[in-house]
Amino acid sequence: MPTPHYKSVAAIGSAVPLAIALMHSALVPGNGNATSGPPPDNGVASVVCADDIEDYQQCHSQYPTGCSSTGKYDAYLNLYKNQAPASVPQPNRWFTTLAQFAQLENNLPSGLGKNNQSVKLDELRKLGEGEIVGAVGYLNGVKAEGKESSNCQLEPGDDNENVDFHIYMGFDSPMAAKIRNQTITAADRKEVNPNSVIIEMTPHYRATYHPEWKLAAVKAAVGQQIRVVGQLLVDNEHFVKSQDCGRQDHTDNCWRATVLELHPVTGFEVCQSGECTESSGNWQALGAQAADSSADQQETGRSRSSKAVKKATN
């Protein structure tokens, strides 16, 4: 078993794996509506990766804040990213327009930087960070992430099992139709990402609760209307003008609408008929058909085995 190498963060102090694990557990919500809140600022630390971390299971069982080769990253941010909160079918708050995210972006605390989540905890929680919320929009695109400190800088793996699925969610129905019908122009493409909210499916959450969430299944829904549930997160790592188009001083090459995210995603459904609302009944869980097919195959297999046993004993 590798030994994590802990490095104190901004005079927080040293920590041991057990303490980090306990703090990690403290963030998991008990009622599914919101997290119980981050632990006090007295021991969450960035970590230098050991050399023999094999996969996401080892990463997330031993490194609640992830790790990196240098131990330099926002430990509190990663601690939030790596939660496995309970999902809820009807969150207290729904986002159905980009303007709702923009309003929160405009109220971000002054002095927020790439690496100071712990300093701004109270202010960010007042905005709703850590709450389980819902959003209805359109799936503009998806890709498997590369190496990130939140996932111990692991390579993606043969089936991208070690990395996040980075999903672009938009709120423009005509643009989504162009994406869906493959009539989108080069000029349109330049507008898609800057007007998209990022939502993330994390590897350990997928494996534990939704193994049917495969990258191919998400890609098959591109252009469709989606309903997602997840933890509201301020990904301050990207709060820089070259990335965050929600900043007043953003540059022309920014590529995301806001630093607000749903991360991790805990529920993901696709509209099955025309336009759906957050409360309509025409939603289907992502991968439901594949999951049903797998269950049917397993049942067929069990039935055949049973018949074979009976035939052999007669």
C-alpha cells in the first residue's frame, strides 16, 4: 500500500490519512438535499502522490483530496469534487437558464482565486456551494478528461474509468437542434462552449452508483434535452479570464460560461418526447435501455441454466 505524502496548505497544518478520511465522510449529505458542510479549516491538506497508485479505486479510497506530483493544488476544492452525495429526484432548486448561473457568478466573493477555496468557504456556501441542485438544458458535448489532481493524475485507462466525463450543458434549444441534426456551422461552434455550463461525472461515483454511465452512452445523447442533478460547485481553479467567460474581464479565448458546475453529477436523464420540463414524466435515465438489456440477458442466462440443470437431473 502506498504511503501518501502530505503537504500543508496555507498554514493549515499537517494531516494524517485517517483525519482526512473522516473529513471526507463529514461532507457526504445525510438527507440528500445539501451537504453537511465542509470540515473546519484545520487539517485538509494537499498530497504528493505515491508512485504506485493503480486506479481510481486506490486513488479515492486513500486520497480524499486527490494528489499530484508536486502537492500543489486546492485541497478543499478537490475534497468537494470527490464527494459521493446522495441524489434526490426533486432538488430544492432548479436551474433552467444560463442567466441563473450568471447571477451566481456575479455574486462570487471578491478575492476568489485559483487556490483559495478554504478561505472563501462561508461566502461560497451562502451562494449554495455544496447543495444538491437540478438543471434542465441541452447536452452540447462531452469528452473524457485527462490527468487531474482530483483523480491522482491517473491516465484515463482503457475505458476512461479513471477520469471525469467533462460535459458541456447549454440552454439554447435552436443551437442544440443544430448539434443534434449535424447542421452546426463553424461560427456556431465557437459559441457553444462559452455558453455552456460544465457538469462532471466522476469515476468513483460512476463505478459505485451508475456503471451504465459509459462515455458512449453520454455521446449518444449529444444534442438532446437533459435533466441532471448534482452538487453545486464553484470550480475556482478555472476562475481566470482566459477560461471563465462569466468574468467581466474575460478574454476572447475563454471556453466556459461560468465557474459554477454540477460536480459530481448524481442523476442524468434524457428527454424522450419533444420538450420536457423539470417536473414532466417523459425522462429516461441515461443508460436505462442498456441496463434493462443487461438485466434481461442475465435473466435469460439464469433461465437457460435452470432448464439445463432440470434436463440433466431428469
